[in-house]
Amino acid sequence: MDTKDTLSSPDESARPALPEDVEQPEQHAEAVPEPKKSPTPMQESLRRFRRDTRSMICLAIMILFLLIPLIGPPIYRNIGPVMTTSTGTQIHPQEYRDPYHQELDNQDQGPSAYYWLGTDSIGRDLLARLMQGLLISFAVAIVVEIVTDVLGLIVGTLAGYFGGWMDQILARFTDIMFAFPGLLFAILLTGIFGSSADTFFDKVPLVGGNGYARLILVSCALSLVSWPLVARLVRGQTLQIKEQPFIEAARASGASSSKTIIHHIIPNLFSLILVQISLSIGGTIIGEAGLSFLGLGVQPPGSSIGLMINDAANLVDTYPWEVLFPSIVLTIIVLCLSFIGDGMRDAFDPRSKD
């Protein structure tokens, strides 16, 4: 073997690595994990809320109470046995489980296969009336919260952002409302205009007839005493938000006041409004039940939780279930809404715990 050839052909393994022999970084690009996106403040708040076991249990109970009056009546009125009255007449559950049907042969009956929660003093199905009362309570609460929060959001945002005469009017009006008890003011309004509302709203679809005409007046009264508090909270939050750097940047970029309010201030108020709704909706339900209990809300033959408690209040010694069932339902609703409100406040404003 030629020595020159051997020397001129060094071992390939001893040859230093050339640039083309080096592994390209692109081969490991897939192995590098992409950085995770940090959650938004809203996502972080919802995550904290989901971790609150008590609030989640109460939320599940409230969803159940909301579904029962929506899907319960058609099911309940089609699964019962046929009833034979004292005169030999057969009555189907579609009739005797109607919340307005009076079966005088079955007054003050206890729970049975025909009436799952019993009957009241004039033979009406308590469960059917309780589901109807739940529907009324939730409907009034939703209407009142929509009116209260929309009006409070508009007035509070404008007062906090622009100040001036609108801020002064809001301040004086809220001072008057806070000096006068809200529920007492609602009682005064419904007591004075209740009879006129029965006549005026009797022909209104959905609410007119069957004793529900006064619900419009009740909703207006509860909204009137509730929105100043929302407006005051929104105003205070708006005063803080409008001093933030991103608001100054929006103004510097030439954004109008209306655009700044709609795109920058109102979105940052959603968490405050959401917490306020969760905390106040229980008080709204209590307010409607209290007015109906006093005879200023739903009128007979209509059904409301407060009216059911009032009808059975004098029978608590002899037929306690007639007042016990609606009272327990009302208590559970208010407690669950209170716990949900506390959980949402802690989730959206962790500093409130301190």
C-alpha cells in the first residue's frame, strides 16, 4: 500500500465536523413548547369562582329552581292519576293540577299521589301554585335587574365621566333615596297606585288578568328604589377608570368621548355589574314576596310565594305544610343567591377579603 495515499486519506471519523454535518436547529423546532398565553382577568376571575365549592353548589340549586317552573308544569300535569270526585265525576290531572283550579272536596289536604305537596284552604294544588309563584318571582327579578342595571350603568357612567350638573343631580337623588327606606317607598307607591294599576294594566298581554296586573307597578317601584345604588357604584368605578393610562392613550389618539366610554370604560364595568346583580337579585325576590305578602303585589287568584305564605299564615297550627313549603323554598333561594353573590365578589375582587 502506498504510504502517500494513506497519509493523503485521513480517517473520516477524525475529520472535524463541517457546517453541513451539524444538525439544523429546525429539526428541534417542534420539540420546543410554545409559551402559554396568560389568562385574561375575566378568565382568572371565573376560575376562582369555579373553585368555590359552596358557590357552585348554590349555583346548581338555583339552576334547578329556575328549570322547575319552566319545564315542571307540563310534566306535572300529565303524569298524575285520574281523580274521582264525590259526585262521581272523573277529573284528569291537567285540570286538578292547574294552579287556579279549586277542588272544594279536597281542602287542606296533605301530600298525596294526587297533590304532591297537598292543597290549600280552597283545594288548589300547592305544588302547581308554588311553581307558578317561582316563575313570577324570577320574572320580576329579571325585569327589575335589567332596568336597574341598564339605567344605573348609563347614569353612573355619564356622571362619573363628565361630572357637572348630571353628577350633582345623581348625588342629590341618591341622598334622598338613601334617606328614605327603599322597601317602604315601594310599599308607598304600590299602596297609592295599586288599584289604578289593576284597572290600567288588566288588559296587558302576559301580565293582565289572574291578579298579575300589579306586577308592572311592583317592578317599576323596585327598580326606582334600586337603580341609584347601582349608579353610585358605577360612578365611583368610572372615576377610577378614567384616570388610567389606557384612557389617556385613547384620548391622545383622538377617540371621542362616546367611543372611549363604549369601548374602554363600560367593558371594565362588567365585573362590577355582574357582582351587583348576584348580590341584589335576592333582595329583589324578597321585595316582591314582601309586597305580595302585604297584599300590594300579586292579587288572588294569582300565585306568588309571598301570597301563598300570607294565605296560609293563619293555618300554621293546623296545616303547617301550607306555609312551610313556600317558606322553605324562599329561604333556600335567598341563601343560595347570597352565597353566590359572596363567591362572585371574592372571585372578581380578591382584595375584598382583606
